[in-house]
Amino acid sequence: MNESAEFIKNRVSIEPELAIVLGSGLGEISGLLENAVQIPYEDIPGFSTTTVPGHSGKMFAGLLKNKQCLILSGRFHYYEGYSLKEITQPIRTMKGLGIKKLLLTNAAGAVNENFKPGDLMVITDHINFAGMNPLIGKNDDSLGPRFFDMSNAYSKNFRALIHEAAGLAGIPLKDGVYAMFSGPSFETPAEIRMARTIGADAVGMSTVPEVIAANHCGIETAAISCITNMAAGILDAPITHQEVMEMGELVRDKFKSLILKIIDLI
């Protein structure tokens, strides 16, 4: 963590307090930064390389609406073969950089049949179907306690700010529970029925390990899902990653407007 953070500090001239992680198809938002410094993940000590289409694998540091921000365009996934410790290395690096707020984004499939592709969902809670936790193993007490509360994992105050921003921007939002499956295969119809039965509104293959790590080290966290498709079994059509990418492109402008309004209010 310290080595990664020190490397970044030596490359950028700002001290960002907000970080944004961009999911599949949402990477264009990094282009909004002013005076941006760009760092490929492979240059950063301790970082892995993303192999997923739609994830550029670069960190950007610069000004967004006169706020000092860090944007991570793309993330690492469990299904790429990385351990959860490797996946959450960027989160611990943010802690080393002094990041106070973290906004995560992802592409997700709708389990809630009242949702539709193109909706934006503020995550209120999660269900971890991946069956793993990035904090398994020896605890580093300098980062956070061995046991810690997750009842406000998705900050109520941060979520309220996102809804206020959406109202000002005229962008409708959904609220919902996000369920993480490991991937890389999409879920089966039976898995989606199970997820719906126990309270999930959307499914995806990321975000949960990052939220756990961020809460462990005291970073206030919120997350937004872009609903890119209906989950398996809802429609009589196969699900493809291309579909996910295309919907990300379609909602890009709406998503940019929301991000800018959120930055205004922070």
C-alpha cells in the first residue's frame, strides 16, 4: 500500500480526497478531468493488469469541477484469476493517498423485473455470492479492526447526496440490493430466481470486495450500478458482454451529468 501510494504521490501534484472507480463501458468519464495525469496500472507497484474489454486499466488524477479527484478507469476481477487481496490493492492504495470518499460504479443485470436497461441504481446493500472475503488472513490493525460493522457499508449520507444530485440533474434513480457472483459465466435462471427470492435487485461480478476493503480502512463509500441488461431467465434471449458495453455507451451522457452534479455537492 505504502509503495503504491508513494509512487503515485511522486507522479501527481494534487492530494485527492475523492476517488471514482469506473466499471464496464463507463470509462469515458475520465476524460472530464482537467490537467489530468495518466498512469497505466502496470506502472504502479502492486497493481495488476485488467484483461476485460471496456476497462482501460489506467489511473487518472486531476481536477473535476475544481475538486481534486482520482479516477480508476477499470478494475480487477476475481474471475480474471486474481486473489481478492490483489483486487482490493487499489482500495488500500487510496487509503495511503488519504482518500476520504469512494464512489464505485459497475454494470449490472436487473433481477428486479420493475427495472429496465438504462436505469441507474444506487446500491443500498449487497449479498456476497462469491463466497470469499478480501480480509481473510492476518489482519493489519493499522488499516482497520479485525471485526467491523457493515450495516452502513454504503454510506446513508453519501447515498442521500447522490439522490439530491440526481434530483437537481433531473435524472431518475432506483435503489436496490446488489448481489455479486464470481463470474465469468453469467448467472443461470435458477440462480437469478434464488437471488430475487432473498432480496437482490441486480447482479454483477465486482464491487463487493472493494466495498468490504474500503469499509475496513474507514473510507466513506457509495456505489451506482448501470443496469445494462435483464438477468438470465427474464427475457428469452442470451446475454452477451457486447450488450453490456453497448448499454454503457447509451447511458454515458446521463451518467456523466450525474457524476458532475455529485461532485458539485461534495
